[in-house]
Amino acid sequence: MITDPGTSTSAAGARRRARLTLAGLAVTAVLVTVVAGVLTLPALHHAPTDPPEQTQREPAAPAGGVGDGWDWAGEAALAARPMPVLPVEAARPQTLSTHPASSGLRLPPATGDIATVAAGFPQTPAGAVAALAALTTQGLRGGDPRVYADAYRALSARGAPPPAAARLTDLLTSLRSSAGLPPAGPVPDLRMAWRPMAAQVKGVLDDGRYAVVCVLGQFTADYQGRVVTIGVGDCQAMRWTGPGGEPEQWRISPGPAAARAADAWPGSQDAVAAGYQEIR
């Protein structure tokens, strides 16, 4: 039987494109399932996997060389206070609320950076929110746990919980593992990003030097043009400090980590009910 080389090559190319399409659909479907599944799990507590200099920090040491004057018990109580619990469906795309929060949060611009993370925000609750939004935006770029760990570490005060204990580390690690992706590094044709859209200030203590704040944004995974989007939030305890004589900045605080954030689709009634306000 005589075959046309051009036809054979064309057929092989079609089969290859079909395999890539099926693979892309499979990865996209797994991302939907994994992200939704991870959002329903309570925060996991891993053994630290950071380099020795990170794990040897003194967990209860005052940040930036500050001695007495910190309300450690009050801070711990504020950080641990639970946030609203929403069903997993709340994080999926849905109709926006017709009764949004009456006021929004206007975030100040950065005036500098720490490593790759925008920084230099003022000592205000909105400044703490802006610092966390900058950390989360940079940390979730590309969906790489190492990138998030680097950004988190850059913004951590002495004694802060390690990146391995962060809830978003769990999200990225579980997502990659369940989707069969490499544990770290870029993945061809796969782009992930998080865009801040809402936030809230859970509470402020110590004359405005300590704040627990939460951010909420759209987390998007794009694989070969197939896009998955879901609402992902994060809360962190932030401290105004400048260790080692560095300028004071908002950093991840030493002491207990903040209770996990409520995940919701930004702008939805679920998000409003959970206390989020639109970032303006």
C-alpha cells in the first residue's frame, strides 16, 4: 500500500494535537478539583522545611529588638479568633452582590521593595493590607511554592511562622502534587496568578504597630488557553518593625499565625457576609 507522506505527517500532527488537547483538559479539570478541595481543608501544620537559619529563629522573641510593650496575649487572641466559615461553592464564580459593603478600602502605593515584594507602605491598617496584598500577588505568581516561600520569607520578621506552615504553601503544594506537576519551577504553557480585589482589617493592637488583616483575590490558572478562576483569601498577623536597624516596614509577625481566611468569590454576597470590602 502506497501512502502519501504529506497525509501521514498531517495525521500524525493531528493525533499529537489531540493528545495535547486531552492532556490540557485533564490538567484543567484537576486544577478545578484540587483547588476546590484544598480550600475545604483546615490549615495543615507541616514540619518546617526551611534552611537552618530560618528554623532556628526564636518563635517568641520580640521583633526588631523591641523589648516590653507588646500585648502578646492580646495579639495571640486576635490572631486565633476564627473567621467565618463558608461552603466551598462560595469560592467559585457567581453573581456579584447587589448590596456590597458600604465602604471600600483604598490601599496606599508602595514606595520601595523588599527583595521582589513591593513594600514601603505607611504605618496604617490600609498599609498592612497593602503589604499582605503585595506579598500574596508576588508569592502566587506562577503557582510555584518556592516563589511563595521566598516572598513570604522576605517579608517575615524574626520569629515569624516559617513559610512551610503557611496555608497558601499547602494550596500550591497540593495543587501541583495532585495535578501531577513538578513540585516547583515553571510548567510549559501553564500560568497562574492572583489578583487582589477585596480585603478586611480583622483588628489592630499595640498603638497601630500590630494588625491582623485579610486579603481576597481571584486566583487564575491558565493552561493552553483553558482558564480556571476561583476566589482565594489569606489572613496574616502583621507587625510594624525594622529588624537590624532596617527601616520599619509591615512584616509577617512573630507569634501565632492568623486563623485561616474565608474563601469567597470577590464581590459576591458570600464575600460581603464574610466581612470583605472592595479594594479601591
